[in-house]
Amino acid sequence: MEWRCRGITWSGGAPGLRWQGGKISPLAYGQRLAFRAVGSRRCAGARGNPCPLEAVVPGRSTGGRCAECARLDRAHSVAADTFLDDPQPYRVYLAWFGPGMTKVGITAEARGEARLLEQGAVTFSWLGRGPLMAARRTEEVLRQALGIPDRVAYERKRAARHALPPASVRAGEVEELHRNARSVGGWTETLEPLEFAPRDHVEAFGLDGLPPLTGTVFELVDGGVVTGRLLAAAGPDLHLLDPFGRCLALDTRLMGGWELRSAGEGASGQDGTPGAEFSVPVTPVAAPEPESAQGELF
């Protein structure tokens, strides 16, 4: 059976790896991951449908789709402003990713906190609820009035997770933003305002005690092996402790489209060096902190 990855899912508030065909492998902090990428990376398709060409896509692409499937995927998307007539209620949220890193966004009310988990929001609060277009207008009004973005770069998010301030500080920044947003006039005429109620995802992400970030995987390659203990997961990122004691971040969007097989025993090189157990390109970030691995997946 071919196990072709479709990236991470936060179904039910917990992380798991999705596979072609719909199966999900739950992820647990402390378990050992050991897998090898095999063959070519294939397009993930669009909106639940397989790519008719099974096109090969670049290893460094976080989208994981060919140009045609990427176009189709965004042709009916709230995020891309190409889907404007959704009758279900939406919520406006204020999210915090690190000191000085906040954003305003919207999500369908039925999705609950899933969108915040997918983005790696460490702390957040709802701001208002109502129709899609009113939520979208409010998002834009607040961006302009308060100078806050609707996007935060993943590189900044993942680096900030390794040195988080106390929960009270995180909540305090969101509370101040919530207070300022409520003071901006106009939007409360079309949306129902919601009281400040901070939600924190440090426990859900496993971020307590996360060691300094050593490097970031920027590409999987045919035959490339990843082995390490899962320390944390936030948004699309897995934070792994490799056999050298390095804390590395792996963006699961880079895994989408690859066939993954168990590395298991024999993941080391012919000379027994553990370095062969992480034979994928890594961008160095900081110095390592040694630690042992335990548990296993795949």
C-alpha cells in the first residue's frame, strides 16, 4: 500500500497526519517519528479531488500543488476572496503568535478554533460574529485603523515559540488589541460584538519547555530520512528533537504529496553514524541542546 502524505490536520483539537484516502495518524508528544521520502513528490490535487495529471511538484513548494490545481483550489476560497456568498455565520478573531506579532482574521463559526490551531495562534480571542461580508469588512477596517496585518510569516511564528513570555503577558497583548478594536467605530453596526475571553494553545501545541530552535527543514528529497522525537506541533509545523539533540522544525506542508515509508531500523548510515538519520536539507538557526529519543511512529 502506498502511503502518500497530505500534511497535518487539527481535527478535534489534536494534531494528526493526513493520508491520501482519508486515513489520519494521530500524533502524540514524546513519540518517535521515523520516515523516508520515496520517489517523486506528486500534486495534492484541489478541493479533495486528485490531480488528473499526477503532476510532479517542487520539493520546496509549501503549496504542494501544480499551477492548475492551485488555481482551482483558490477559485472558491474565503481566504482568497473568491467565495463571497456563504450564508453561514462567521467570526472575527484577534490572534497572538509572539511578542508584537498579532493579526486579525475571520473563520466560519462552525469551524470553532480549528483555523487558529492551523495558523499556530498561541493565544487568541473572538471579537465579533455575523455575516461573511460584514466580517470581511471589519477585518479590513481594523487592519487599516490599528495597523495590524492579516498575515504573519511562518518563519517569525516558529522562532517565537521557543521563548514565550508568561500566559498573562500573552493574554494582556490580546486584551489591549481587543480593547482598541472595540474603540474603532462602525463595525459593531453589522456584527455582534463578543466580549474578551482569551484562549491559550500552549498546552495543545506542547510548547512548554521547548528548547531553542536549531534549524528548519526546507525540503524533503527522494531517499531523505527524518528521525526524531516529537516535542511540539503548532500550525503546520512539527518541532522535533533529532538524534544529535538538535531541535528542528519541519513544515508539514513540505510533506504533502510525498510517499512516506517507515525508516525504522537501519535509518543510520553504513558506518553507523546517526547523522544519516536526518538526511534532508536543514537551514541552521542556533546551537543544540542534547536529549534522548523515545516512543515511535511509522
